[in-house]
Amino acid sequence: MDVWWKTLTKLLIMMILWYFPTAGALAGPPFRTDDPVPIAYRHCEAYLFSSGIREDGGTGGVGPAVEFNYGFHPDTMVHLIVPMAYDAPENGNSHFGYGDTEIGLKYR
């Protein structure tokens, strides 16, 4: 019973923190300036993220979105971002659907 209670408490704390409004993250992928160095040859990374903005007229952004990076050659990587996008104006209909796909190449 004690282990169940601790697990439930942790889950509730995580849910509260998830919905708690924040001022914005200062670090963590996807970085606003992106990673300065390509990932290692034959290695890969995958991130699940969301990003949004709230203005006087409503909210909008992407999420959930997935970023996949792969080092296909020494000092060279490709990346793919596959997002779901949303737009929720204050006075209008909300929209949710597939966003803009990003394909990129980074080399050093």
C-alpha cells in the first residue's frame, strides 16, 4: 500500500506541474539556437516537444511534435521535425492538424 501511495503522489505532482503555467524554458531541446555541433556519426536522437504562444487574440503553436536527428556522415547530420499544429483564437473556431514538416542538414 505504501508503494502505491508514493506512486500516486508522484503522478499527481507531475500532473500539477505539467498544467502549471510557466514563463518559458531557458534550456532543453529543441534549443532556440539549435545544437551548435552535429551529433556523432551513426548515432541518433529523438525528442518529443511542444511550443506555443499566448497573445491577446488567442493561442497557437505546435505540439506534440517529434524531432529526429541522425549522423549519417562524420561531422554531418540530417534532421526531421514532424509537428501537429494548433490555433485557438479568442473569437473564432479552433484548429488542430498536421503542421509544417522541417527537413534539415547540418555540417561542420
